Amino acid sequence: MNAPLRRAGVVVLVLFGLIFANLNWVQVYRADDYRTHEFNRRVMVAEYETPRGVIEAGGKALAQNKETGDELKYLRVYPEGKMYAPVLGYKPVGLGATGIEASENDFLSGASDKLFADRLSNMFTGDNAGGGNVVLSVNPKAQEAAWKQMNNNQRNVSRGAAVAIDPSTGAIQAMVSMPSFDPNPLVDHDMEAAQKAYKALDADEDDPLINRAVGATLPPGSVFKVIVAASALQNGYKTSTEIEAGSVYREGGATIRNSEDEVCPGSQVTLKEALTESCNTGFSRLGVALGADKVKESAKAFGFEDEALKVGDLDSGTGLTVAASRTGAIANPDGTTDTAALAQSSLGQRDVRMTPLQGAMIAATVANGGRQMRPYLVQKLLGPDRRTIYTAEPDELREPISSGVADDLRDMMVSVVENGTGKRAKIDGFTVGGKTGTAQNAEGANPHGWFIGFAFDDSGKAVSAICVMLENVPGGHASAEAARIAGLIMKAAAGRGGD
Amino acid sequence: MTAPAVPAPTPANTGEMSRIPTGWKTRRNAELGLLIFAMLIVAVFGATVEANQFDEIRMTSWIPAALVGILFLGLHIVVRYTAPFADPVLLPAVALINGIGVGFLRRLDLARAIAQKQPEPGIFAGTGGRQLAWTLASLILAAVLLLVIRDHKIVSRYAYTLGLVGIVLVMIPAVLPSSISEVNGAKLWIRFGSFSIQPGEFAKIALVSFFAYYLVRKREVLSLASRRFLGVDFPRGRDLGPVVTVWLLSLLVLVFEKDLGTALLYFGLFVVTLYVATERASWLIIGLVLFFGGVYVAYLLGASVGGPFANFYDRAEVWLDPFELENYERVGGSYQLVQGLLGLGTGGLFGSGPGAGSPGLVPEVRTDFIFAGLGEEIGLFGLSAILVLYLLIVERGMRAGLAVRDSFGKLVAGGLAFTLGLQVFVILGGITGLIPLTGQTTPFLSAGGSSLMANWLLIAMLLRISDAARQPATGAGPERAGPKKAPTQLHGAMTEVIKP
């Protein structure tokens, strides 16, 4: 009987060997997966063990914490609710964050290398002060003005976005997306309630969860004429150069008309006048005269086709992902230029698509003498003890135009607001320039209204550059309301009160 | 064990120690040394728990370890007098696992008290305290077994009674209504109010004794009469009767008690004793084919018919893909398994340290999943040590079987040791995702009186047999005293006598 008994002993040995091998698989090979697995509540509990850093702007807390006394010790609270939600995003329980909450997650949670010293001292003192604080570049006055003006717009438009940038630094002064969402229910510790709130928002046809300022790409309409004008100025045209205009222009299969009969009916008009009045026939002919390559090249120089731009933290390069603006192919299937498409594209129609942020960056570039600054949202990073760890150092992104061309464009854009289509953007005490856009989109739908612009104060300093976009504006003159709102936001950004 | 007191012709006035002839090593002092070492580990475990839970080690931290230490010391003294030649490793190894179990359960109580801002439970309160009390009861039972059964062969006299008792114990939960017998989907219990027992735990020992007796008597016919097929000797059809009976019984357990682990346990134990008794590999082949065939058919039936087979089918599905969201979120799905795996993974190589993890997140961490909870805190290194302890216990039991001279003792020791090993495999394989999860207790670790008492009885039986095995052949044991006679009963005979 001993031989089979020995064999039974060997069987047990083998079975235990299998258990041991499997334990190695679970506890060593798969350990990292399991440790950070989404089903692992330890990750979650640890995350809420210390207070997450505060996100603030202009001395105002935008995302902070409330002690709960539960297993998850801190509840994330967004005191300003909808106003900042598209920028801040939200940090839900057990899931990934969005917005700045996501891009600055390491710093806010305390895991960032920048907080290494804090973690080290925590190890010795035994207490954990939590994550670092993020100070945004947003100017609360400008943000409030933008939020209020957008939501109380006089045309009852429900969707749109506004972005204001400091032209000389690239700091975002205001960023509003409409409609927005209340992030507080989404971070509820009751995960089912949070999930329900998310599903309701996700099902909303107006897409409140999208930050339209960086995420919506829409036809820019006549705003794109600034790009075509820049291309012309770079190719030997002057502001006073007479270009061909007229009431109708037929090119390929496309027929270009002006928005109203009194706009540039004559056969010749100066470049400056063409922009001031937003002369469609003039810019279509100009675009065709310049050629598709030159127009596309200029657009690209201003930031079109950039798929890598993030607006957030200049140091780490993380931030909100900015959708790429596009000029479209403007080509026939055989590769030659589709002149009909080019004529329409020169007016920001056809396949041209732009984000509101890109619009603001074009205006900012003009206001900043041709140098485009990299836009950013994170002004400062503070340690848990509020000592400054990092301050944004403005960074030139690209220089699409020379300062001479920038000066000419500035002149022309100021003329738009002084004498042309953008009069409603005027603010007392500032020199305002800009360009309006009314963009046809779908058959039978109301056009989008755009305004990009900038404001200089008495001393000649560019205080703000802006883009306001309203989707499907009813009642004609779609861009007029955008221009009015843009003026008020810039006024607030310049420190001259809300409304 | 319900064996009546055996008239033990012990020389009462001279004392037990006189049985030991000079020059023979009993190794009792080695046992004592190992036991003290084991209790030191338990004490260090308790102190570490306090350091992590309270940020200080209080002067009272050693008390639970000291208490279990005293209990094991008591059993050690009983062993010293009633089974002086018993294997010296068994008791300390089991004591260490048992002590860690008590310490870990107390650690869970402390964590819960802290979380709920309640006063710290007393030494005998909470799950840990109850486990301590169960340990005391188990050790008393083990001591009684050692005191009453001075020769393991006596058990064979009651083999048929034990067999009947075993089958009844197995069947009771199956025939009881679910409200009384079902816990977490498996019908393995008898519950009265807050008190519940798992009769199957005790059935193991009764059934092993019965199988051993039956097989010693039938081994000739089972091993010799055979037909050769494909180079393997297969038994005659009519001899298959008992095997098929036990197979059906275990499948009934699988279906009606909804527990694969228990079914595997009973059937495995029977097949192995059968194989050891007959030395015929064909029995193993028949057994494995029957069992896995039965399991596969049950799986297919669960998929198509459902009904009583559905539970097993669900378990298998969950096992195949525990992390799939649907399995994870389903009631009775993979939530426990996944949380156990995540706990083990979080522990990694070295673990978070006793008291520093979050085993409270694992469901059933006091019972079925205690190994996963422990794994988070002591890591792969600690778990491997515990695994080696189990292996040591099993192999020492097997060794007692190898060394003991009578067939009955061989089969009982081999069967019990193998059953213990199989049970450890079934539960640990289940919680680590190696095999489908079934609700088994982890011997000596899990909270629960039935399991602890039954397994300590098993250890007492192994101690008893190992004592007989290591006793000098010329020894002055009461049964061997006097002139050598031929064994009066076949099952009392030495193997070598029977085997031609």
C-alpha cells in the first residue's frame, strides 16, 4: 500500500505547486493590474484619504472639498456650478476625471513629482496635507460677464462658446461653453446617483458635456477673411490695394453674392474696405487669385490643422484637448484646385471648420504684433502649504505673420468695428478691432454668428483678444449679437466692470 | 467521534511515561520548542496588527497569543502522556495556522470597531473571540479523542455505524428546506437561529474511517479480479457497485447542495483510498473520468436545462471570466472572487503588513475568503509560508500512513491527510481563480466551529496513528504486550502479511 500512498503524497505536492504557481500569477505578475484595477475600492478609498488640491482663480475657489466623515473622507464640491464646469471638468468617484481635474490630476492628488518634497516630509511627520493647489489664469470678472452675457443673449440661442485670451501672454481670461452642466451631482459619492446624472447629461441633444470653446469645430464664415487678408498682405498686397469685387461672382459651379446689395457693388474695392464691409465677392476672387496653397498655408500658420494643441499647463504640456481646425481639401478628386471650393472656402464656408479658441488665437496674434502665444489655463501651482511651486512662463507658439502685416491687419480690423460690420463690439475708452462672421451650415438652419476681436487700452496695450460663437442664431445679422457680447467680455477682462 | 470509552488496560499506577523504553526518542521536547516558536510568531502578528491599527503596541497585545498558546500547551501535555511517539511537527504547524487565524479574525474585529467608532471588543468578543472559544472546544475534543481512543484500530469496530453517520451527515442539509440549510447559495448547513453547523465537515472523518474499513476487507477482490483493457487492469462490472454509489452520492451533493467543492472532496477521498487500497491505477482513471464527466454534464445541463444545475453553471461562467462586467455586477456573480483577487494582487510580494491592508473590502473575508484577506497583508511570502505549513501537515499525515503497520491505519491516515490537502486545494484554488470557486472553509483559518472542531479531530486522529507508527516495534504498547499472536481481525493485520 505504500507505493500508491507515496503517489498520493506526490499528487498533493503537485496540487499545492499549482496553487503556488497561481499565487505568483495573481500576486506578482498581475499585481500591478489588480492594485490599480477600477473594481479595486482600495484605489478609490486611498484617493479620498487626503484632501484633493483646490482649483481656484482670482482668489475664488472653484473646486474644493467637504469632509464627509464616511469611508470616502472628502466630497469634491464645485461652488460655481455650471459656470466653470467645461473648464474644470469633474472628478467622479472611481472613474477618470475630465477637464483640468483630469489634466492636473497628478498634482491635485499629490502624486506629481513636483510634490516629491512634500511627500518626503509627510513620511517623517506622519500627517498628509493632501494634493497641491492649481491657480487658473481665468479672470473671474471676465468669466462671469461671459457666462451671463452668453446665457442671457438677446436671440435666445442655447448653444455657443466664448473665449478671451490675454494676447501678450496667451493666458485664458475667460472660457465659457453653453449649455453647461452642474458637476456636483456627477461627483456624488453615491455612484449610482452619479451615473444617473451622467446618463441624463449624456443623452441631452445640446451636448452640455462638450466644451464647445475647444471642442466644437464649425464653419467660421467671414471670420476666415482675416486669414485670406493676411495671406494677401504677405504676398505683396497693401491695405489700399484695389481688389476686384462686384455684386456677383461665379466661379466653377459656385455663385458668390454679398450679404446685402449695398456691400461692394462696384468692380473695385480696397482690401481694407473689403474687410470692413465683409465683401464676399472681393474675398472669393482674392482667394482664387492667391491660390489654394497660399490660403491653406496662411491658415496653417495661424494654427489650423494643429492636432496636438492642449490648453492647460505650459510646463507639463497637459490640458484640455483642442480639436484641430480645418481648411478642408479645396481640391478636385484629381488633385487640382477646385476653384469653386476655393471661392467658398475663402469665405469660411464649404469644408472650413474652426474652434472658438482658434478664432481667439487669430485675433490675439494680430493684437500681439504677429506673435502667437501658446494659450494656457494654469497660471500657478501651489504646494499643499500654498508655497508657489510653478508660475506660468508665457511661451511663443508660432509667428504666423510679420509685425508689419500684423499692423496692417490690426488697422483693417479696427476699421471693421469703427466703420463696418462689427460696430456693436465698440467699448468706450478702448480701441477695438475685430471681424464678424455669419456662417451658413445646414440647409434651412439659422446661421452661426461669430465675432473675433481684440481691445487696446489708452496706452496702446492689448488687453484682450476674444472669440464669441453663437450657434444657429435666429432673426438675421447673426454676428451682431456675438459682437455685442464680445465687447462686454473684453471690457470686463480689461477690468472695467461686468456690464 | 462517538466511539464509546474503550476499556484501556493501562497500568494506572505507574503512569504513561513508563511506556517509553529508554533510548527511544519521542521528540516531545522538539514539539514544545516548535510550539513556543509558533506562538511567538502569533504574538508578533498580533503586535504588528496593533502597531498598524492604533499606531502603538499596547501592553495587552500579547494576551490573545498567550491564551491560544496556553490552549495548545494543554494539548501538548495531553499528547505527551497519551501519544508520546506522535509526530512532533503536526501540532505546532496546525497551532501556528490556528493562531494566525484567531489573530487575523481579531484584527478584523478591531478594524470594524474603529471604523464604527465602537469600543474595542474584549478578548472573547467578536469573531476572533468566538474563534478562540471554538479553539478551546476543538482542543478539548481532540484531547478527548486522544484519551479515549488509545489505538486507532478500535475505530474500525464501529465502521458501519460511522459510515451510516457520515452519509446521514452529508445528506441532512440536502433534504432540509433551503431556509434552514442554505448560506450564500450552497446548502451545506443546519441553522438554528444564530447558531449553525456544517455537518459535512464531520462527515469527512466518519466516511474515511468507513471507506478504510470497507476497502481493507474488499481490497483483494477489488484489486485481483480484473479484466485487461488497453494495457490497464479494469475491475469487473459488479465490483464497480460501491464506486458508482459514492459517485452518485457526490453528484447528488453537487446538485442538491449546490456545492462542487464538497462533491469533489468526498469523491476524491473515496477514489484515493480505493487506489491506495488496491494499488490499481485503473480506479484513478475510472474515478477521474466519472467525476469530470459528471461535472461536464452538470455544466451542460446547467446551460440548457438550468434548474438544480444552474448554480454550478453560474459558478463555472463566473470562473471563466470574472472581470467581465456582466459577471461582476450580477447578483451571485464574480464580485467576491474579483475582490479577493484584487486583495491578493494589492498585497503583492510582501503584503501591506498585518493590520495595514483593507481586507474588510473582501466579502466573506472571515470564512471562505480569509486566505485572500490574509494575502493582502502578508503577501506572497506569507501565504507561501502558510501553504508550506499545510503541505507539511498533509505530508506528515501521509508519512504516518506510510510508517504505520496496519492497513486500516494506512488508509485512515492517508485518506485523512489527502482529504485535508484536497480541501486546502479546493478553497485556495477557488479564491485564486485556478478552479471554479466553491464554498469551503480554509482548515484552521476560517471562522467557524464546525470546521475547526472537525479538523482538529482529524489532526488528533493523525497524531494517534503517527504515535502508533513511530512506536518502537518492540514497544510496550498495551495491545502489543504479551506474546505475539496472529491478528484476530483482517483489518488489524500488517500489510506485508496480506500482500502475497
